[in-house]
Amino acid sequence: MNTFSLQTRLYSGPGSLKVLSRFSHKHIWIICDVFLARSPLIDTLHQALPDSNRLSIFSEITPDPTIQTVVKGIAQMQTLRPDVVIGFGGGSALDAAKAIVWFGRQCGIEIETCVAIPTTSGTGSEVTSACVISDPE
């Protein structure tokens, strides 16, 4: 028999964003696409976070994120030095966030945690640490 286990904790349903209230006096970096960065959904996310936090946004995510996007994200992360990273959006945003955090940690950047908040269903990117990054070359 084969087994497969994940240590992912999932919150779903009304009020699930309330779990974000545990982040206080942190620098929170949100990774999403430009559409979400300009949509009312970003306001919902901001309202779920305590006012004591400092928020920054990286909104250069495109469908099927590329290595170049991840490299840009790592460079911005090195400058910002956030405590918490939130991947916000569909599978591309969540995959990019996971890749940026993983490679950032390999570069010595300390990130307390990475949170995935899916806005679409289907990819399951919020469940695992795996990610898909494209190399156009």
C-alpha cells in the first residue's frame, strides 16, 4: 500500500480570512496579478489584516509565471524583507509566490510563513509546496 500525506492546514468558508488576524506588527507582502491588485478583492484582504501591519504588493504575475518573474520577485523580496508572504489569486499567483519564497530562502532571506489564498478553484496549488514555473527559452 502507498500513502501520501500533506501537512497543509486549510481554512474554508465564511470568515476564513479571520485567521489572518494572527499577523500583527508584520511586514506582509502580497503576490498577485495586476487584475486582483486593482480589484475590490484586494480591499477585502487588506481589511482582514490588522492595521498594525505594513503591506506591500508585487503584482507582476502573469499566467504561467516565468523564471524571469520569479527572479524579479526575489529581487524585490531582497529589498523589502517581508515577514509574511501571501500568494493571492489563481494557480499562477500561488505558484509564483511559492517559488519566490523557496528561492528567496535559499538566498538567505528569512520569511516566517507563506500563506496561499486561492481566488479560483481547480489547480489545487494552495495544497502543496509544488509549483510550476515556465522557461520560455
